[in-house]
Amino acid sequence: MPKYLIEREIPGAGQLSASDLRAMSQRSCEVIGNLGRDLYWVESFVTEDKVYCIYIAPDAELIRKHAEQGGFPANRISEIKGIIDPATA
């Protein structure tokens, strides 16, 4: 199944409290459970004004549904075509 990088523009994301991040995480998991399909959240990275998420899904449309139902943006959804790291060298 494809893996995707989702860019979410959330102004002030880097200043969100642990409680805010927990609430966002809980909402995301709730929506994933309700969709009842093959959607897996791997991890997310919080920066100053964005959150970058890694998901495994059959297609980008399911990720868009997740974002709509969760009430958070999915400004850009990109299929990951490969992964490199120092071991690749």
C-alpha cells in the first residue's frame, strides 16, 4: 500500500501545548477508526507553522476524507516514492 507525506498548514503549530497535540491525535485516531478502511497513521512532525504526517493508505482520497472529517487541513498530499538515509550511501 502506498505511503504518503501530508503537509498541514497550522499557524502556531510549534506553540501548541501537549494537551492540544493530544487532542489532535485523539481526533485523528477517532476518525481513522470511523472510516473503517485501510488507513494507518505512522507519525507526525510538528514545526513552527506546519505539521507533516506520514500515512499509509490505498489512495490520497482517503487521506482527504480523514482530513475533512477530522477538521484539520491537508494542504498537500504527496505519495512517497522512495526513502534515503545515510545507509543509502
